[in-house]
Amino acid sequence: MSLKIDNLHVSIGEKPIVRGLTLEIQPGEVHAIMGVNGSGKSTLAKAIAGHPDYTITSGTVTMDGEDILGWESDERSRKGLFLAFQYPNEIPGVSNANFIRAAVQARLGEGEELDAVEYYERLYSKMDELGIPREFTARSVNEGFSGGEKKRNEILQMMMVTPKYGVMDETDSGLDIDALKVVAAGVNAQRGPNLGLLLITHYQRLLNYIEPDFVHVMVDGHIVQSGGKELALQLEDKGYDQFREPSPALVS
């Protein structure tokens, strides 16, 4: 049982971005990938989720032993994969409550129907945990939301659909410290033996609130070093240049 990425190569058009990345996430584990802009972090997240603009040229991605690369994005989601976007999309005309309800219903077995009363009781409970006002159920998904509200709303979605594996693409982007604490508390509330998490971030500050089991440094499309939380502190202290190969022009 794991989300396993093996020697993955991903391109955008003709340009290779991810270059031979290998990583395995077990249920109950929290992995963090850190890297500068352009290192391939968001490309990795979107390729795993099945975004059509990203072409996987070689390698495999399996979820609990099943090859997911032949699945459409919605099938990957229904089978237990969740992607939290760096910039969550707005969906005008679709209420937050109906959107989440459809996502939860899609994960039920054939012939099963969601109980409306139980659904709203659970939804309101999770909203209260995240400090989301009840009136947000009637608002269109993310329309007019602040950056912090959008990120809280994504955590709410993850709480409601209870995925097996969550990929969180720069969830801390654009959050002030108060919003970051709330979002991190929501993520931590879901930690447990049935959820594997991949956190993608630039900065160590997120990891002050969501403590990872493993930290990986991504440079030029592949992982160059892995370790524990101390690796994130090393990055904060010395930056990413310590992991870059020297330019041939600078080697005497």
C-alpha cells in the first residue's frame, strides 16, 4: 500500500521538467518536497493528478499497486487521490455545499446514496473546525474568496472526501500567519494511518506547523537529497545553492 513514483519524466510541450524522480509515500507518512521556483515541484503535482498539459514521457505512478497513469483525473480522484492547488480555481454558479456533496457522492459505491442530514452535520462540523462561516455553503466555489479562504476551503474539501493520498501544492502560498495556523491545524487533524501526504513548498515555515516525517530537496527536476525535518532547517540556513552542481565554466 503506497503512492509510488518510479523514475518519472514529465515534459511541457518539448521541454523536460521532471527528470527521473523516484518517491514512495506510505499511508500515515508525511513527505515534504522543497525546491526553488522552476525546480519541477508543481509540475510533479499536476502530472500525478492527470493534468492534460503535462506529458509523462517515461516512468510509472502507482497507487496501492495500481497503475494510475491510464486513468482520467476524475478516476484518480475517486480512487483516493486529492490535489490541493497552489491557486484554487473559482467555479461560478456552483455552490460550495453542492460541489463538496457531489465530490463525496462520487466516492460512494454503486447504488449508495448520501444521507443529506448526516452530510450537512459533518460539513458544518468541519467548517467550524476551520473557522469557515456557515454562509459559505451557499457561495459559489472560491468566487470572491480571499487567498486564505480558498486554502481553508480546499482543506475542507479534503476533510470531507477523506482521500488515501493528498498532494498539497504550496498550500502556504499567500497565507498570513493566522491563516497558515488554521490550515495547518486542519491538515494535522487528518493525520493518521489511513492518509499519506505530500507537501510541496518553498519555505521551511510551513513545516513548523505540519511536521514531516521526510524532507526531500528537488533541484532541476529530480530529488537530490532526502532526510528528516533537520534537512528543512539546513535549507533555511544555507539555501538551495549547496545542492546545485557547479557550472562547468566555474570548475578549474
